[in-house]
Amino acid sequence: MRIIQLACRAERRLALVDGGTLRLLEGYRSIHSLATAALDSGIHLPELVGRSITAERLDYDAIYQGLSEWRILPAADHPDEPARCLVSGTGLTHVKSAQTRQAMHAAGEELTDSARMYQWGVEGGRPAPDAVGTAPEWFYRGPGSILRGHMDPLCVPAYAQDGGEEPEIAGIYIIAPSGEPIRIGMAAGNEFSDHRLEKRNYLYLAASKLRMCAIGPELVLDPDFARVSGIVSIERGGSVLWSKPIHSGEEAMCHSLANLEHHHFKFESHRRPGDMHIHFFGADAFSFGEGIRLVDGDVMVVNFDGFGRPLRNPLRVEAGPARLVVAKPW
């Protein structure tokens, strides 16, 4: 079951994806309000979706192609309080990302901290069901205001050195009134980052992640996350510049999903009732690792099998120079 968030001027709606048709739901204007209602009523989320379907239908093809007054929103958000949606991620979960990071920072045959952390995941990232495994790399991306949807531009700010795609799957969570994290589903994502800044020194990793990112277009309520295949590509001038197969899911990662979720939600501040969490699970490949630098107008395309239609986002480079920000005293 796949759900999509839509907007037309000031109106927001949810819809069930049914092939080339979107079947509108009634009573809920966001995934957050739908999930909250399911928790409050005790009704299983897919059942609540089934009860909420109306006779109203929209042409998915037209909306997806940008030919409709309706537009696709990020697959999940906290529309009323974006600051209560925490966007974060886990790195070094896939061997190819670890190899790329090693190549970015290694001096000769030196084993970097990134390579060591990936190896710790190989050795201890899949604990027994009743045990705690090795902690993965974790990073903060920002509040929900950084989220973008299908067809929305992802911007390279004037103060940034670069911007590039990271094709990933993201877990979508809400915190129940009891403080228990509830996984609503998953969505394809572009965990957009400043790789040139990170390459200067791995201690710049945290700053390189403070950028907008995209998820969607569809939220999958019941995904198969054992092994997920897909393809990432960069289009320039209407043609494919670069493309590569990608793999994710638990079989492709050195950490189990349960271990990643434990180490994210073990922090008390990450279990505040009513909050939303968007957490990226790591990338298998990206164009920067193969020497490609994106330019204004390039289109990044992320397509995972079983996760709905491809996520497409154009790149926008803001004109410089960077503006000096001054904190004024009272």
C-alpha cells in the first residue's frame, strides 16, 4: 500500500496510489494526522486508509509530470510544526559508501576512521534480537523545513562548495503518546549532501549534511526491506549523463534495521510524543564517488523497485558570493 501527499494552492490531501490513478482520502490532510488518528483509535493504519477512501480520483500521470494544478509534497512531514520533524541519517552502512569515504580521506594505505567504523558494523551491527549491537555513524540533517518533494529543486547555497545526490531509503516514524517509536513506512529519498566540503576533512561531515533533501513521491506502508534494488541517474540537457545500479535493504547493509532504529531512538529526546522522524539508512553509490560534479539544471533521479515512481529533483546553484550573517547584540 502506497500513500502520497498532495497540495493544490492552500489545500492538502492524501491519496492512495492505484496504478495511474490517485484515490483521494477524506478526513486527513497529512501522513502525520492519519498516523495520529490511527494511534488514537487503535485502528491499524492500512485499515484506516481503506475506511477513508472516497470516490474522488486524480490523474497521477499528469501530477507526476508537473502538468496539473496539484503538486506532490514530501512523502511525510509535520505540516503544522516543521520543527517537530527531525531529519537524520546513518552513514557507512553499505560497503560501497565506506569504500568511497575511504578513498576520499585515505593517505596511501592508511585505514581511515570511516573504514574502521564500517568494519565495526560488519563485526557487531547485527546483534541477536535481545542484544544491543555496535552503534553506527549518525548525523543530524535538520528540521522538517528542509524536506522537499518530487520535482522540487535541491539547492546548492552560495556558501556551499558543492551539492550531489545520495540515493537512499528513509524510514518514516511517529512517536506514540507512550513514547514508543512507530515505523509508519519507508520512502525513496535523495539524501543530498556537499561532498566537496566533506572531502576537505571528514570532520566537516556534520556541516555537509545541513542541506535540503527529498523524499518520495510515495510512502510505502508495508515495504519489503530485505533486499532492494534500483538505479540512480543524472540527466543533463535531456540526456542521461551517468547511471548506476544501486542496492539497499538489510541484506546489503552491515547493520540490521533493528540496530539502526535502537541507536536512533535510544536517546530520550528522540522519543517525544507526537514528533515525526525521517531517518535515512545510507547510500550504496553516488556520482561524486566517480568524479562527476553536478551543475545547475542537472536532474537527479532515484528509483528503487517496490517504492513507487522515481523521485526526480533538479539541481539549482545559488549565485554567490555568500552573504555574511551577523549576530546583533542587544
